[in-house]
Amino acid sequence: MTKPASHHHRRQILSAAVALAAGIAMPAWAQKALTWPSKPLKILVGFPAGSSPDLMARTIAEPLSQALGQPVVVENRPGAGGNIAADQVARATDDHTIGLMINGNLTIAKILNPATPYDPLKDLQPVSLLAVAPLVLAAPAGAPGATPADFLAEARRAGDRWNYGTPGIGTVAHLGMELLKTKAGIAPVHVPYAGNPQVITGMLGNQVQMALLPPGLAMSQVKGGKLKAIGVTSAGRSSVVPEVPSLSEAGVQGLQLEIWNAVAAPNSLPKAHADRLATLLTGIVRQPEVRQKILAQGWQVAGTAAEGLAKRMQADTAAMAEVIRKNNIRPN
């Protein structure tokens, strides 16, 4: 008696899976069904070569290529704080384009500037939150105050005679500093720069008296004796920079702010492919050698699935929207 076609088809799929596991040649139809990606996968990065997101993308590219069996190519498309690349990812329809993005691209972009052509919560598909880090409140090496609490007391006395630098309006460093001003009762004036290297130059020249910087950038300058680390923006001490106290230890209550790198995909990418990427990436960033590279770049591995990134996007969007609203922050 002939078996039902559906049962026969299931047998075929099972046979193909067994063949794959055993390294036996698979039927062409099964190869087509199970093979993705079918060409090089592109990771778009909205920042220049050598930037923190670029380094993260290149760290995961090789092990991801090995896992997928296809080249993984990192392409830099800098501009608009990473939003140009994020928009290109949102518009991609080739099933072979994803993006490595920062907080701003996946949370505050549309709230800060309604003219942003994509909506992070609607046009992008969360894949994985790769790594997180606090920001370091840094000051020139000769800044007053023997302790973090002393420094903040000096900042309160200085009022608007002090400045703070950021890599631009609406960046996490900018919104974080506005939050810190409220929590710590300080009032330095915002001076936007083109990027963090210029912020550091501004501090070294005493044009600005403080800045929130990524740990990797801040600590290289601190270890060189050029900057002073006042505190980190995490709730407690961070494993990324355990030697630096949290700002809560200096009396700043209720401040918890992190920067992060994440992978997102266009909504056009089939969910099965996005889920596969999430599973692979979660495993990759937790490999000891990859974890060590990421830690050396100043990041703590997170490695969440899509749901974890989606929750983080929603929570951070709400928190940053409140800072934007309260401080009436507008884009350039």
C-alpha cells in the first residue's frame, strides 16, 4: 500500500538531515531548502574603520563566516551617527544584508529627529544584543578634587562655567550627561564635537572639563596619565573597568546608563534566518577567545536572543525619550 505523500515527504526530509549529519551528498532540493546564506553576507557598519562598532563587526565576522560557510563582509557606511547605514539595512531586500548598530540607531533615532527615514521599532528586526558597557565620566588629569565626590562638588560650584564634550547632539553620551546633570545637580554646558577623539583633544586642551566616554577610549588615556576617570554610569562597578568606582559611590543616585552594540536585520529577512543568526551569534560571542577580544575592546558580552534585544530597545527608547522631552533636545 502506498504511504501518504506527506509521510513520504517527511521521510525525505529526515533522510536529507541524516545525510547532512553524516556528510553524505544531499539531494539538490534539500540543499536548496537548507542552504542559507547562498552568497556573501554583508554587515553594514555606520561608522568608520577602527571605530568601536567596526572592531566589533570584524571580531564576529570570521567566526560567523565559518559557521555559515559563506564569506561575511564588513562594509563601512559612515554618516548621521550611524543612521545612514541603519536606513540602508532597513531598506535591504536581498536576504543577505544585516547591520551592526549602536543604541542610538535602534532607540532614539526617530524620537530625536522625526525626519529619520526609518523607524527602529517598526522597520528593523532585532537579532542579538552582542555586548554592553558603561560610560566612563572622564576629566583632564589635572581636574580638581581628590575623590569622585570632591570632583562633583567642584562641578556644582563651577555651574555653567564648565563645559562637557560629546560626539554630537542626541548621542548616548549627550543624553547621558543631561541625565547626569539632573541626578548630580551639576550644570556644565554642552559642546558637541565630530567624534570622541576630538572630545578627548578638547579635554586635553581644557576646552571641556568632562565627558562621558566608552571605557576602551577613556582608560587608554587614563593609563597614559592624560585623563582622570571619575566614575562609571553602571549601577555598580563594571567588570569592564573594575578599578573605576560607579558614580553611585560618589553619591549620584538612580543613574544607570549603558552603551551597546547589537545586530539587527531588515524586516524582509525571513524570521528563520534571523533566528539562525541569533543562535550563532550568541554562541560566537561566548567563545572564550572571542569574549576576551571583546573585553579587550572595552565591552562585556551580552549575547542575547532577539527577544532580549527587543526588550532592551523598548526600555531604552522609553528612558531616552523622557530625557529628550524634559530637556527639549532637538537635532542640529
